[in-house]
Amino acid sequence: MTGLGATMVRAGRRLLSSLPALFGVLVFTFLLMRVLPGDPAVFFASGPNAGKEEIEQIRKQMGLDKSVPEQLVFYLSDIGHGNLGRSMMTGQPVLKDLRERLPASLELTFTALLIALIAAVPLGVVAALKPGSPVDHGVRLFCALGVCVPTFVSGLLLIYAFYYLLGLAPDPTGRIDVFTSLPPQRTGFLSVDFLLAGDVEGWWAACKQLILPAVSMALFVIAPLARITRASMLVSLGSDFVRTARSVGLSWRKVVITYALRNAILPVITIAGIVFSTMLGANVLVEKVFSWPGVASYALDALLSSDYAPVQGFVLLMASLFVLVNLVVDICYGIADPRVSIG
Amino acid sequence: MRLVSFRPAACLAATAALLLVANAPAQAQTRAETLRYVTGASVNTLDPNIPGSTRESFALSMSTYDRLVAFGRKELNGKWVFDLDKITGELAESYDVSPDGLKLTFRLRKDAKFQDGSPVTADDVKWSLDRCVTAPILGKAQLLTGSLTSADQFKVIDPLTIEVTLPKPDKLALPNLATVYPMIINSKLAKEHATADDPWATAWLKEHTAGSGAYVIETFKPGEQVIVKRNEDWNRGSPGKPAFFKRVIIQSVPEPATRANLVERGDADLVVDLQASDVQSLEAKGKLKVISTPQYNSITFVSMNNQMPPFDNVNVRRAIAFALPYDDMFKAALFGRGAPLFGASWPDGKPANGIYPFQAPLKTDLDKAREYLKAAGLPEGFSTTFSFNVGQASTAEPMASLVKESLAKIGIKVDIQKLPDAQMSTQINEKKLPFFTEGIVAWLPSTDYFYRNFYTGNQRWNYSSINNPELAAIAQEARFEPDKAKYEEDGRKLNAIHFSEMPQIPLWQPNQDAVMASSIEGYTYEFHRQVDYRDVGRK
């Protein structure tokens, strides 16, 4: 148990040491938004007849009538009180928007990553077992195709095929069919909430909505995962301990899965962590195509209309998530390879 | 032991069965009585008066709130459009305009109730109109255009009568009361939520409704969807009847191709913001109903900054006007879906009528363009930038390339500049763009209104920054001109000045392409360019 305790202490220390970085991100985003051309007040005062007075009104409402250092102080004190400001675009507090939208993005990203891992690891292993064979080339071709088709193209193609032509998928509009009533919110993950509420039909409806966007995101990240699995497996299969294991006559299964794969999995975990963080921010195209109410499309809309508060809130959220994901990856290292400890 | 382990499974099965039985027929029945409207935009506030509110918010408020009066509708080339000249009572049972045009008297319906059951009284009307002209909200600037500026102008005569006094007989006062902003709010309910800092309850009304309208908010998720259910007591449309649809779902679907798929598959009933290319293919398939109405209260133009060289020279502006490739632009940007504002013939060289927007006698004539450039002292041409915003890229991008190509033929080198929407509006406001395309719209499209708002003064909506005292004087005078013939004459003069000064080049009025399931009927093109959910029904 002391091992676990020590891990927790180290994890806590790491979290603390990432605080300066988060603060830096905070200030940097704040300044960056103010340096970008485009005056949010003018943009939002765009109703017919909105004149100088309305622009001033909005500027005051957003606190833009004060000097930049003053604004920064107000902003930091707001953050200290857990207030991320209010979005002009949705008219809601940013914290509320993010809290509602983050589970949607996380659910999608987790599912996509899961699909990608389930597909990529076996593909990589198969390719590594017979390097240079037609199977290896087949995997390489599949990966190349996945990477070179942008996610929104694969998304639109999937919609065209499975929704428009075949009618198998539900309409690609968000997390749940508009006619289905929502379960009481517990985790924010619809697939979990439906199960907790014991509504199997609803659960299936939510899963059906999730499949297409998750697959189009997964297609894009299968390639890096499969390639790294293959490379790492090749090294591991050619190493002394595998040769020894083979020579003492262990079963194929034991050799490949227990010895070779476990030793090869470290770099895959690293890449999976990085892939996860990028996916969360970069799935904006999938979110747009499938009308998925996630954080990335929210941030993009905010950026286009120079709505400062949501963009700043989004960047802060992403930075915090990145810190967390790195921590989780490090802890996973320890589980996969007891020799590694996080420090 | 056995019994205990058996129970949860039985419960689950029973619940599932119950759900199936309960849900299946109810859903099948409500689908026909539900309107599912999909849009690329979203509703961001329940009070359209809040600065920054979107057009979808305007449309929603038409259904959740009533106004004193409403626009009628008329048939224009076989399509229903709103009628500016026919104003009917909504909460007002009847209204009178005094002979001198200075007093408007409204008598309220006796049966009108707010959604919480309390009756609509003249006090509520007064509070709502007072709010519109005093609170720091969007209604203020709008009502100003109808000479409604102060709370003193609204007087309660008795609980069901209210009187509006005008300083001048302003033709636009009555139509202004039918626009989005002067909605009638349940003042008792709103006052309960007012604070010392916010006496007009703007914060509360942003998230809640307190109206008497045809629909009640069921769920409101900003940026995602709004679901409203019918107010059974509402009878302002046809006597004794509520609105047709029991429920309306307003859902944001950002991807236009997905919106097209949804409506084609029959999962959505109505959409008005598809891409022109999608509309064309859907129309060709013939399965859906497509109602295309030129947005006759809007105009897309190419504007030049009249204060900035070389566009301060009228001959340069004329040269550009004759060098634009109108037909190609119209086809490439809109697939010809709209009403062109070029290619007219003015046989006597004078405007055909006094209506704005007018169709100008412009066509591509490069020789003429070169002559004008020579007259401007720039026979070799010059370099400039042509800007448009990202939001309009689907139409403006092909257009910009054609402008660049065509102007290159007369020696003008154009750099295309694509700006994020907020940047574009900032630069327009600061008058920094030399040459760009934009679109404008007026809720109350009268000639003087357009000229006063878009061609006078050093203000944001004067896109071309034109400063022509004669034009400003005529437009101002026309505002209060009671004589129709004289008004028409003023309009002709204004159009003639516009054509000779060429501050900006009118291009076209794009179509509003409403694509709907073939069972949907009653769609009307409204002044706010969105769907009024009260108009539509199902066969």
C-alpha cells in the first residue's frame, strides 16, 4: 500500500508543479484574444439600427471599456472565484456552457479512442508478426487511407452511406434523437445515464447516435496507433527475452501477448495520451458535421465572433485536461511496467 | 433467495414493456403534430431585445410573445409575403389613427390572457412600450425610426385602451409596433424579477418568457435546441383556433449538407438556410416543396469607400460599376436564385420608379469602364483590396474571384481579403475598407428609410460613407411626406442621385429558399427573414 500512497503523493506534487504553466496559459490566452483584430462589441451590436450607443453598451457589459491591465486583474479575480465570465453568443455563463458540453465531447472522444485502440492494436500486432507480408501492406494501406481522408469528409461519407442511402443510422443531429426524453443527469455521459436510469431503449438510441461520429474520428487516429504498435512490437519480438521464451517452448499466445505485447505497450500508451488530447480539441469538424454539442465547436464559434470569455475558458479547460491526461498516462506506465515510477 | 434475485429483472422487463406501450402510440401521433425546423444558427436569448440576439431569437419571440399589431400577408408572384401596408390587430382588437395622424388609439382584446392566466391590460402594454424606449435594449433604436422615443407618449386611458401620441405624423410609427422588439410583457410577473440595477428585468427575461404568445417554452438549450408547446388559449391567428402545430422543435444543425439530408429524408419538416446548390438539386428531385421568395426588403451590394482615394472619384466608381461581370457573378454566387438589380433599361435615362432597392441600368461594358478610368486620370488602373466575411464565403468567394478577374482586364489589380465576421464589422465600423461586399436588410422597407439609414451620416450603416447633402435633405423630407405622388417623386430623385453618384453598386436580392416537406402549407416570407411558426400547418 505504501507504493500506492507514494504514487498519490507524487501525482499531487506533479499537479502542483503544473500550476505555473496553467497560469501562463491563462494570461497568454487573455492577451492573445485582445491582440487579435476584431471588436466583439461591434460584432454583437449587429442588429438593425444598432449604433454607437449599443456598441458602447455591449463594451461596458463585457468590461471592455477598461484598460487591459485592469481587465486582466478583474479576470484573474473572477477565475479565483470560479467565474469564467459570460458568453455573448449563447447568453449563458461560460462555466455552465462548458459543464454541459464537456461530457458530450468526452463521451465522443473516449468512444472514438476505444474504437481506435480496439482496431489499431490487433492491426499493429498482426502487421508486426509478418512484416513485409501482404497483411502488413494491407494494414499500411488502411492506415494511410484513414489519415489522408479528413474527418469531416469521412463523416459526411458515413452520413451519406448509413443515414441517407441505407437509412440504418439515426439522423446525425446531436447526442440523442429529439423525440427521446432524456434520463436524469448524473454523469453527463448519456450512455451511462441511460443505463443508470435503467432505460435500455434510450441507451441504445444514444449509442446509435454515437457510432458514426466516433467511427469517423477513430478512422483518423488508427494510423498513428497501429504504426507505433507495429514498430514497438517488432523491437520486442526481436529481443532476447522473446527468443528465450520461444526456445523454452512457451505457447504462441503466451509469447506474443504476455511477453512481447506487454513490453511493447508503453509507447502505445504515450501516443494514446497525446492522441486523446489532440482529439478533444481537434474534433471540431466532426462536432460540426454531426451537430454534436461539444466544447470544440463551441470554442470555434466563439473565436469567429471574437467572444472572449468562452475562448479563454476553453483554452484553460484544455490545458487542465492536458495536465490530467499526462498524469493518467504516467500512472498507466507504472501499471504496465513496474520499473517506471513517476517523478 | 430465488425470489430476491428474480425481482430486479422482472421490474426491468415490466418497466421496459410499460415504456414501449406508453411511448409508441404517443410518439407516432405527435410526429404529425410536431414541426421540426432545423437551422444553421441558434437561439441565444428569449428576449430579442438583448444586444447580440440572433435572428432565430427574433423568430422565436414572434411565437412566444404578442404585439399590439401584426403585419398582414399578401400574394406576390404566387408566394405569400408579409404586407407592410396591411396592419391588423394582434393584442389590439381594433385601432384608430386620428385624422392629423398624431394619435393612435388601441383597444385591447377582452379575452387575451398571458400564459400564466392573468389578463392582458393596458398597464402591461404601457410598461412594455416604456421598457422598449427607456431600457438600454435594442428596441430603443428601432422605435426611434417611428418617432417613438419617450415613455410620455404612451398613455393608459382605461384598462383596455391605450393611446400613443406622436410629435409628427410618422408613417412608420404603426408598422414599428408590429416589429420584433415592442412585444407585450406580463408586467406584474416581470416586475417581480426586476432589481434596483435592472428595473426592466432584462436579465430575467433573457432566460424566461412572460408573454401571451402562441407557444410556451418547454426546453431552451442555447446553441442546441428550443422546444415549444402550443398555448391552447391563443386565438390571435384565426378566430377561436390556436396555432396548428402542438409542438415545434427548433434545432441547430450547423452543417448545411446535413440539413439538406434531414429535410430530404423527411426527418426535418422545414429549413430556410440551405446552400443554393443543395436547393437546386432538391428542387430538381421534386419530392419536396421549395418556396423561393426574393428577399425584397434586402439587398446585396458591392460598396466602395467614397471618402478614400481612388474611390472618392466618381468616375472610378462608375468604371467599377461597368466592369463587374454581373451575369457570371449572379450564376456563380447564387445559381441565379434571386432577383437581379442590374440589367434594367431606363429608356429616358431616368429611374423607372421611386422604389428602393431599384434595378439599375448596369451591364458589363469594359470599353465604357476604360473610358471612365481615363476620365478619372487613372488609365493604367490601380491596386486595391476586395473584402468579404467568412460567414458569407459560400456566395462571396466565387463572386470575389470573378471581380478580380474582370477588373484585371481594365488594369485594376485586386487582392481578395477574407475576414472573420467580427473583424469585418469592426473594419466597416471604422471605415477602413476601400472595396467590399455586404448585404443589408430593412424590416420596414420604405425608400426614405433605406436612404436615411444606409446613405447618410458618419455612422456604421453608411457603408459607402457617402456624404451628399442633397440626398440627405430629400430623404429627410420624404420621411414625413403625406402625399403619395410627391413621395414617389422624392424616391425617383433619390434613385437618380444614387445612380449618378454610384456610391455602391447594387447586385441582387437573394432568394429566401424555404424547403419543406410537401405536407407543410402556409409558409410566408416574413420581415425578419425567418419562419413564423404560427403561419405554418400540415395538410
